[in-house]
Amino acid sequence: MKKIGLTITMAVLICTVSFAGNITHKSNKQKTSFMAVQNFRLYFPGVKDETWSRDQQYSEAVFTQNGTLIHAFFDWNGELAGTTHDFNYSDLPSSARKTIAKEYKDYTIERTIVYNDQEDNLNDLFPMVPYQSSVNYFVLLKKNDRSEPVILQVSPDGNVSFFETMR
């Protein structure tokens, strides 16, 4: 279950998602649940041009709101598990930026996202990852063209921890 959540986030970090209008289904052609679509309308009123995909664990809606590309993940029951979107690295806590600059000085910041966990939903996107907060940041770093990217987790109070090496 953790690997599925990691795969989803890695796809969000690495891939640039292109989407067309209306509700469409991609990936392995599983149908998005009616409740996921209904709850999407409740959480994100007025959004019309979302794109849906489904894997074994989650339905994912990708859409733009206020100029920001957002990924919303819904569990099998149609409940919102969490959302992700790009985040400005410069807006991370200064203590986190200092730690990353010191410990990863040979790396380049590739991308930063924020993960907003829906705390009411026990079926979290990353159930095995301990969260101190409902908001967590993930920073993708790369050392050179041949190295494997590294992902760091940053808490809102600036704690930096290693999360994953992408292979």
C-alpha cells in the first residue's frame, strides 16, 4: 500500500500532466466511482475541466484551480485522501532550506510539492509514513544527469528527512 502511494507521488513529482476537458479515464481503464466524482464537486465547486484516472487504490482528479495544477486523490469509498500541488522551494521554512543547502550542496532542486493530507480520512495516501502535520512538503533533488533523484520530506516546522531514492 505504501508503494502505491509512493508511486502516485513520484508520478506527480516527475511527470507533467497534460489534460483535456471533461471527465476522462486513463491508465488501466478502471472506472472512477460515482462517490469520488460527487465528493470532488463538494470539495472543489466550480471546477469543470478535471481529468480522472484510476489505479488499484485511488481515483485521481487533475485540475487547475486559481492557476495552480492540483492532484486530488479519492479512496475506493470516494472520500478525499489528500491533494498535491507544486510549491515554491523558497517558501519552505528557512531552517529546512539551510539544512538542505548544507547536507545536499552538490544537488540541484528539481521540484517541490506540498501534500495536504485529509486528516478525517483514515485511508491516507501514505499510510505507513508518520506525519506530524496534515501538510508535508516533498523536495526532489538531483546530483547530476546520471544519478538517481532523491526525495526529501520537509515538515511545516522545518524538519528535513530522507524519504526515497527514485529508481
